[in-house]
Amino acid sequence: MPSFPPPGAVTVCEINRDLVAADSLSDDRAKEAYGDVLGMVFSPIPFQPDALPPIREPPAAEQTESNENVPAASVTSSISEFFKRMIFPPQEPNLLQKFDTQKISWNPHKHCLAFVSGKNQVTVHDFEDSDAKEPCILTSDHVKAIEWRPNSGKMIAVACKGGICLWSASYPGNAPFMKAGVTSSSLSAFRSGDQWILVDVLRDSSAEQVSALCWKPDGRYLASASCNSPSFTIWDVSQGLGTPIRRGLSNISLLRWSPSGDYLLAAKFDGTFHFWETNTWTSEPWSSSNGYVSGANWDPEGRVALLSFSNSTTLGSIHFSSKPPSLDAHLLPVELPEISSLIVSRGIEKLAWDASGERLALSFKDGNEMYRGLVAVYDVRRSPLVSLSLVGFIRGPGEGAKPLAFAFHNKFKQGPLLSVCWSSGWCCTYPLILHSH
């Protein structure tokens, strides 16, 4: 049976498909549950959720057909039903405010977590720094998304109004290079003699609010998009040069680079999305009749992309049938029967897939009172096709707490590690320990 946290309890971690719960947030309870196995405890980080702008739901596109319960035997015939071209209502000027973006990110090689903790700020906490009593606060104007740069120590990209701020940690004897013309803007918090410095600001000619960004896995290139721009941009960060990719791709809400860097997924506000082959920059368009793409992640090999949709409790797995630069792919629906029948949800709000491919986390719209505000955790099997088995649910601290954002640590060696920012004002980290050590 899936693990269910009783009302009033808080989730601590997973131990081999059992989601451990406690009466309240407690480092002692976390140490007892997993501290000896991992050799450390991930303490919850407080923040002020009232400082965050509200996330409002966009108007649903008109539904032409429903496919909430596609039987497994009719996978092939269901493809045309699951994805079809349709006409969407006109865009609203403030549409960006109604979409969630990447608001939490783990440093790929360190136990260092960053998350959007206010309209104009990012909180950074290093769990490896025993002297850090308080997290650091980075300030940028109208923060929408963040992501650590791969293979570069501690550098983080912050999508904000007018461009992308690149922040880098400065250590004694190892000050980061700051681009000429960038106004020095160090933050208010210091720890053990190091500080954070704004080293560059990437701006394109439109100077629009950047709504999405994603690093190529080698850390050289950064993809970014603005909701009102007619293109997205590929930045050669070391040169500070951006190349726009046009062809009618305005209103982009989400960007996801594959682990190999051969493909880039770009999803739009209206429910359409493109898979780009990044050597020739050619693309294949897709379109959803089940709302917009609310979440997307790649499998470890970069051959399968898993997508969730705002008006559906069925996921879509896109399988590439041959190696790059081929864009030949086919779709298979992935059912979540518990979400539609047990929880009675209208669709998926957010999705995160662990980089090992073993755990999937998602949040859902509405749901009956018992399940409202919980994060569902699934065990994932990928051979021969993607299939999911419900492990249980994570409950956050505080009455009526809802998940604002969540993400996995993609390089944590001891198993999946999920962090969730809750509306109650806590960012909590949950080790999902799959095997006893």
C-alpha cells in the first residue's frame, strides 16, 4: 500500500518505499531516520512565502476530446487522441504571472541549494558549511527562474527583468572574474570569509523579462527565453554573446536540455512545444489538447522525455527511435490511475524526475480534502517502456501547506534527493533511500 502521512504529520524521508513521517520538523528525528545512513542531515530552511507573487491558473484551452483513461492495449491508437492540433484563446498580457517556472535548483556537484524566496531574491544555503548559521540572499529584479551552472564550481544564473544575472561565489584567494562594465553588487551575507559577487549580466536587444532558462550539461551554453520575445536565445556565456533562434517561437514557458546536450525541449504557453536537435538547430513541433506543458524532464540517457499537462492526469513519454541528429520520435501515454480516481484531480501542476530515473515527484490540481497539498512520489521503471508505481505522499509542515516548487539533486550519489518549497515558509529536503546501506 502507498505510504500516506496522517493529518498534522510531516514527512521526513523514504526508506525502501516507506515514507517516514514525524509529528513535527526536527533535526533529531531526521538524524534518527537517515542521518547514520547518509552521514548528514538536511535541515529545513525558513523563508517568507508572502514575499512571493501569487501563482494564478491560466484559462483552460477548450477541450475537443477527453483521454483521461487510455487503456494500455490501445497505446498506438491513442497517440492521435493524446496530441492534436487545436486553436487556443488569445494570449493575456500578464500570462507569465500565471505559470510556474524553475524556482529551485541544486548545485550539480555540491550540497548547495538555491531557491526563489521572494519577488526579488534568491536564497542560497550550503549544507556542507558547518559555520553557516544563516543562508545567503542574492537580490535581482523580478526573479522568475534559477539554475546552477554545470562544471563551474559555484555559479548560478538568475532569470530576471531585463536579462540574466550571473552570480559567483568568491573565496579567499580565489575571486571570480567580473566582466567590465558590470556594477559590483555583493550580497549582504558572508560565510567563512567568502561572499557572492555579480560577475555578469546577459542582456539581449529586447530587454524583456526572462521567463525560462536552462544550461547545456557541459556548462558552456545557456538557453533563455522571454515570454514576449519572438525567439529564444543561446548564450555562449564565456563570450557574453547570445544567438537568437527565431522561427515563430514566442511565449516560451519552459526549456529543458537533454543530458547529452543533443536535444532541447522548448514548451510554449499555448500548449505547443518543440524538440530541437542542437547540432543543426532543426526542430519538430508537437501540440497538446490537454493544456500547457506543466512539467518536463529527460531520462538519464536523453532518449525519453516525460511531460505533464495542466488539464490531464495522463503523462506523455516521448521516445526517440534513433540516435541524434534524428528527430524521429513517438508518444506513449503513461497512466496515473491514482491521481484521477483516488485523488480526483483535474491535472498535474508540477513534475520532477530524478536524474537516475528511479523516482518521480509530482503535484496535482485540486484533489479531495485528504490529498490536497501533498506531493506524490512514484517508483519508475523504464524497460521496456516507462511505467509508474505509487510509493506514497509527502506532506509539508504547517496546516494547508502546498508545494510552491520542487526539484531533485541530479548528482547526489546516495540516491534521489528531493527539495520542496512549501507555502508555509519552509524549504525541506527529503532523501529517498531506495536500498539499505
